[in-house]
Amino acid sequence: MSGREMVRGLQERAARALPAEHVRDIDGWWLRHAPGCSWWVGTVLPHGEAASDELVRRVVQAEDFYAGRGADARFQVTPGACPDGLDAVLEERGYRRENPLSLQVATAGRVLERSPGSPRVRLDDRPTRAWFDAWHAVHGGDLRSERTMLARVKGPSAYVCAMVGDDVAAVGRAVADSGWTGVFNMATIPQARGKGAARTVLAALAGWAESQKAHRMYLQVERDNVPALRLYERSGFGEIGPYHYRTATASGR
């Protein structure tokens, strides 16, 4: 498998683990709309090949899809995995470049080797109220829409709470999909940060990944989130590729 194929495959797994309410596949471009959910759930995943003279037409198709739903178009742009020239076309149309991210991978065994070993955890196959309360306390957002989005996930899932006494210190989620385990929804309550709770969540998710025979793990993290980058590096993750988003502006339409 080439690096391009791996990156595309992981991003498509992530899209299945963050399922939008409305998805239209146009020749390999996934147009996704998810009202009320975190914005990245409702972005274009432009993986289908397109010749340079086709790019503008394909972009306009996407813009029409979002305009019909009262939303701005936003593209996930991954160098080497998207059609050549797409980023330049979007820039010419006035799209803002935003949110640089890092796609990272590790083996479950490596994550377990680096586990701090405490505190204790709770692992469930669906989100509990305690899991949701901790996630929402850190990230906010429309809780009802997030619940609905998670209910759409089809793959085997794990929801982990790292516990300190009777209190949830950190949470995370994983989805197994064709040999890979994606890590999502990592959150640590402020008073528990820097005490190993997040690494414990990752270790619990890695143990679950091995039980699912999905030993390879991946995650996506903001490139300017230094504490998270340090956490994942200490846990054995390494970058296989950067990507960013392009968001339509009123002047660009």
C-alpha cells in the first residue's frame, strides 16, 4: 500500500467514525453535512481523482450541495491524497486556509508499552452519561447532535473513562475498522491534566484495539495543540502526513 492510499484509507475510516447526517459521493468526493455537530464532521473529503480542467466544476458541485443546506463549503485538503491543484483552485476562489492538523499512527503494542499504568478505567461499548458529561464539560457543543452522530457509527466502538475515585478524569473513544483503530473524542478535565489520565485512556483503547485484532491505531490532532502533540508522542504516535482545511468566504462565491 502506498502512502497516498494509506492516508486516504485512514481519512475515510475517520469519516465513517464521524458519520455525517447527509453524505453524497460524487466520483469519490464525499460531500458531508452534519447540522449541529462539530464542524469537521461536515466537510468535503475530496479523494476522487479529477483532472485540472475538472476541478472547478467539482468544487462548484460541492458549493451547490452546501448552499442548498444553508452552509458554507469547507474542504479537507491533504497534500498527496487530494487531486493535484485543488488547494490552488480553492485559494483562487477565496477560500481561507485554516486548522492545520496532523495525521498520526502507532501500533497498539507500542502504546501499551508506554502506558503509565494508572488510574483505573471504565470501558463501555456505548457512551454513558458520565462519559458524555466529561466530554461536554471540556468541549461544549450541541450535546444532542453529538449523541445522534455517535448513534450513527456502525463499527465496533469503545468508550473509556479514566477514573480518580468516583470521578471521571479523562475520556476517549475508539472505532475499529478493517484492521485499524481510530482514536477520537479525547478530553481531560482541567484539574486532572498532567497526571497521566489521558495516557491511561490511550492505553485502555490500545488494549481494546488488540482485542478487536485492529492493532494499528491512528488519530488526528491540531498541529498547534502542543500539549496534545506531546501526549501522543510520549504514547508512541508519529506523524504520517499533515493536512488542513479550506473554508469558503462570501467574497469567494
